[in-house]
Amino acid sequence: MDVLGVHHVALAVADLDEAIGTYERLYGGQLELREHLDHQGVEAAYLRVGTGRIELLAAIDPETPVGRFFERRGEAMHHLALEVEDVGKAIGQLRDSAAELIDEVARPGLGGHEVAFIQPDSQHGVLIEVVSNGR
């Protein structure tokens, strides 16, 4: 699989407004995008920090994947997103390489990017997301 680079690091947070303010104040973060992703049960924001990007995730409901993660771990790193040219192709290559997939097909992510997740158990405990580099 051809990985173009790290697209973002995602953090689960209790209060999205407060977290945005913290990253703006401490690290000069610039809010790039903020959306409700009802199908994923989160409100999410991308912040540009230097040449990188941080995604902040706040659960809309405790019975969502991020809500359950937050209940177990509190505020913490949620996932690492790797940028790829084509998420569908990446899913096929990961499947062929025996990765344990959460998503068998791409789903919509923040900003209209296609995304898919791979089980942390098959990635040394880290939830990995592959994300398209286009919209």
C-alpha cells in the first residue's frame, strides 16, 4: 500500500470548544474545519498545527464508538490517520495482507474524505485510519 504520509492524529476530547481553544492558544493551531458527523456520532474539528493536522473528536452520544472509547480511556489519542490515494484500493491491499478490517468499504469522514479503519489488535494496539487525499 502506498502511504502518502500522516494525514492527522485524532484525539478524543470532552469539550470540543475548550480543546480547540487550548490547541489554538498553546500551539498556534488554526481551525480548518468543524462538522457534526451524525453517522459516526461525533462532532469533529481539524486544526492545522504547523505543517501537521490534529483532529479533535467529541462524542455526541456515549453509545457511539468514540463515546465508548472516551468512557474507557478519557481524553486520549484515538487514532492515527494515514493518507492514501485511493481508500478502496487500500482496503483491498490491507485485506490481502491479512489486516483485520473494521470497514470493508470506505465511509464518509470529516470534510468529505473517504475513510476506513483497521482493528487496533492487528496494528500493535493502535487504531489506524486510511484517508483519501482528495475530497
